[in-house]
Amino acid sequence: MILTKDEDIELIRQAGKLAGATLYAISKLVAPGVTTWEIDEHAEKLIRDAGAIPTFKGYRGFPNTVCISVNEEVVHGIPNKKKVLKEGDICSMDIGATIRRQLDGNKKFDFIGDTALTVPVGKITPRLEKLLHDTRQSLYDAIKACRPGATLDDLGGAIEDIAIANSYGLVRDYGGHGIGPDYHEDPFIFNYRTGSRVKLKPGMVIAVEPMFNLGGDRVKTKTDRWTVVTQDYKPSAHFEHSLLITEGEPEVLTLRPEEVIG
């Protein structure tokens, strides 16, 4: 999706701001003894109370508001009343907020904010702390590369360089994407170099989301047909922001309160 109208840009900003604020709020709930179900319920309430729609709930049959993935779970984890967070875990949360506008007739147009982060549950090991730090930094480096005229390889390369330098497994089966009324749109954004010369243009809205593993690159989907885990069952981290490409620096639509892009 390429946005050119001021009113559309303002709506995507509102959706992004709500997604970022909601993610920030639920990140403060993460603690030993809390269930992933409790976190999900709180997120849905915050989004609906703001007059918006949880993007993921019902999307292709996903049953909840937040994808909550713990430890070796990479993405698309399903919140569960029996899934209790424990000291030393890491918890990835991916969330979307949709602001829907009705157009003439029965047509609708959705403006979506999509964002994710991984947080520690209590005290975690130094190795896990570094995994979280480096995955987040790869996102920030990719954001800095998001200038008009930059190629998708500039983004993917910024992420890949950190993964290689620190010997992380780099998830290759999933990546970022364009954002539009149908949520996932072209272009698919690989987290590594592919030789792509596709260029970013002002007005484009994209989500950038690196995923690093402490083990190998390979992942698989569990029998619930949603939860993606590392094949070697080693921990994984995931960070994501939605961006509006401008004539200069990108606008981070899902920036969280107190967050500084470093």
C-alpha cells in the first residue's frame, strides 16, 4: 500500500500508535506466574476500548488477539490458560490493531499497525539478554536503512550482518511484509540478502521483523498448525515495527512509549 492522502496517513498513524501503546502495556504484565491467556485478554480489551479491532483475531482462523511465543517458539504462538510464564523464560508478543473506515456502499478500508517484541520473564541468562539486544538492534539498523531509493537487500543485509557476526540462526521462512487493507501485502521483506533490487518509495507502509535463534536457522510448525518452533528447540527472539517510508528518515508508526531507536 502506498499512502498519499493526509487523512489516510493520519489513520495509519493512529493504528500504529495504538498497537505500540498496547504492546508496551502488555509487556509490563509479563512476569513469572502470569498466563499467556491473561496477557491476551488484556490486549484485546485495550484495543476494543479504543474503538479499534484486534487485527489477528479471526485472521485466517487465528483464535486470539496476540501471538505469544515462549522460548523455542518463534512466532504465531496461541495464548493458553494453562501456559504459565516461568522465571528465565523469554516471551515474544506480536500484535496488530486495525482502524476500520467504511466507504461508500459496503466497502471498507483497514488501517493496520503491526508490531512485536521479545521480553525477559524475570531474570534471564546473559546469553539470552544478548540475543534480545542483538535482535532488537538488527531491527533498528534495518530501520535506519529505510530511505527512499534503498533496496530490500539494504534492509535484509543490515539484519543478516548482525546475525552472522554473532553466529545466530537466522529465520528464513518468515519475514517482513507490506501492510495494506488485507494486512499482508507485497513486498515480502527477507531478513537476509537475496539480490533484490526492489526499491522503497515514499508513502509505502511496511513491517520489518527480524527473528534470531540461539541455534540453527530451521523451524517447523507444531500440530496446532500455528505455532512455529525452532527445529533444535533452542530459544528464538522476534522484534517488529511498522514503518511509513518518507522523503527522508522513515516514520516508525508503532514506536512504544519511552522507546528510542538506537
